Amino acid sequence: MSTPWDLADFDEHEEVQFVTDHASGLKAIIAIHSTHLGPAAGGARYWRYVEDDHALVDALRLSRGMSYKNAMAGLPLGGGKSVILAGPEKSKTTDQLHAFGQAVDNLCGRYVTAEDVNMSVSDMIEIARMTKYVAGLPVEGARVGGDPGPHTSLGVFLGLKAAVRHALGKDNLDGLHIAIQGAGSVATGVAMHAVAEGARISVADVHDDKARQLADAVGAAVVSTDDILSLEADVVSPNALGAILDEQSIAGLNAPIVAGGANNQLATPQDGARLKERGILYAPDYVINAGGIINVCTEYLADGDASLVRERIDGIPLRLEQIWDESERSGRDPAAVADAMAQRLIGRG
């Protein structure tokens, strides 16, 4: 395996920890990018990687994204992320979750974990048996908590509407065609919000059954994963895994807006400029998809209730407008503008 220093995605990360627990079979990576604004917060992802190097790159990119996301959302948190490497059987055990919780606890509060891909509220309960540095736990009474997915979906939906308003001059989604890549919890929430406003949806997912389930629920059309990004639409909304916007896919886009909840959508920094050159409005992913971490932060710090979560999520469109306005003034693409803003906020400008 490469060392972090050898990789292009290493960005002065404060700490990268490789976790092995032979008794449970746990293999995990915890990456802390920055604690400049507070404890590094970011979810745990459970994924089967073709190569261990891919897991390391994922952890590095995702943790840096969390630093930027938390800073741009105005949260008193730094950025971190963890990936738990799934074995060939792709099944996690209670013992592995406990071992992971112990690893988090050993960091003494420098890293706070929560749900990410293939992790659930019930998984957080098991992790919490070993550490207090965890959020996304079941909601009790008037407390904020639970699955952050619906809050991510809401923020993406509000950001998507802001993009439509900015690029198309339209205040709602009635009659618009939205091409959604992915059919997970965030994609499902975005689709349901959009359909409620009269949007027409096309959806694709690597799991055909999930795509058809979402399509049946919202009256969408199912298309192939090969076609979804090049579909003629008003908005392309990536809500699956990252690095899907590259030179080739950007050349094939047939929509004036890209706005979705997937992390690390741009394969390279140059791809933000490619979108701008084509006149396609891009909503930087870590700004538009901050709703989940907003809920996690409010839960973990116990600094507010559901009304504060909604108030903070309602700020996502305003931040996007600031980015787009600066992009138009400066000539830089929105992703570069957002990166510069975030870097200043975490003391690296």
C-alpha cells in the first residue's frame, strides 16, 4: 500500500490511522484532515474496495471534503472520515463495530463519527457502546439525531432549486426534467421533494432493483447508468459515488446544471473549469450536501433543536449564491471559488 505522503490526495492531513483488529477481522482507516475549527467530524463508510490503496484515497479525499463542508456550513467542526473495508462476504459484524468504536475512542475526541454509505443508526448504537464520540443515534423526545440522510436530501433539494433559479430564472421545479444518478436514501429524498413540485424524474443505479423501486415510488423513468449523465435534462443530479465528472463525461452532458449530493464529484480540479467552459452551472458538492453533517453537529454539540437544524440547512442556497456570484465576478469556476473560501476558513488560505 502507498503511504499517504505519496498520494496526490494527501493534503497536509493531521493524522491518518490504519486500524487492524485480528480478533474481529476489522480493517479500517481513519483520516483526520483538520481540527482547526473543532473536532474532526465525518461519517464512517463501509465499502468493498478492489484495492486497499483505493480505500486510502477515499479516506483522504472524503476527510478533506469534510473539512471544507463543515467550514462552509459555519459549523465549529474540523474534517475527518473513516472507511471500514468490507471483506469478500460484504457483511459487518457486531465485533467489528465494537472494535471500530474502540479505535474512535482511542483518539480521545479528535474524531467524531456518524453514518455514511452502508452504515445505519443500529450500527451507530453498537459503535456507541465503545465510545461517546459518535452521532447519528436514535432520536429521543425532542432531541436532534437519527439518520442524517433526510437532512442531506433536503439540503440538496434546496440547493438544486437555487441552481435552477440562478441558471434558468425559475422559482420552482414544475415541468423540469431531473436526471438522478443513484437510488439510495439521499437520491430518494431528492426525487420525492422534486416530484412534489411537479418535476419529471429519470433515475439510474448500478442496482437495477433499487432504481426500479425508486421509479415506482415517484413515477420516474429508469435509464441505464451509461446514459444517465448524458441524458437531455434541465438538471443532472449525481447522488451516488464520486469522481464521475471527468473530461469525457463533462463533454457528454446535456443539461445546464449539475447539482447533487454525491461527494467528490469532480475527478480532478480541472473538471470544475471544464464545466464552466461549457456554461454548465455546478453546485460544489460539499456545500450542497451539508444537511446531514448539520444535523450531526447539532446533535453532537447539543446546541439546538430541529428548528436550528432547519435554519442552518436553509442557509445552503445563500452560500451557493455567494459562490456563483464570486465565480461570475472573478471568472473562476464555482469549485475553485468554494475551495478558496473553505481553505481560508480552516486557516490554509
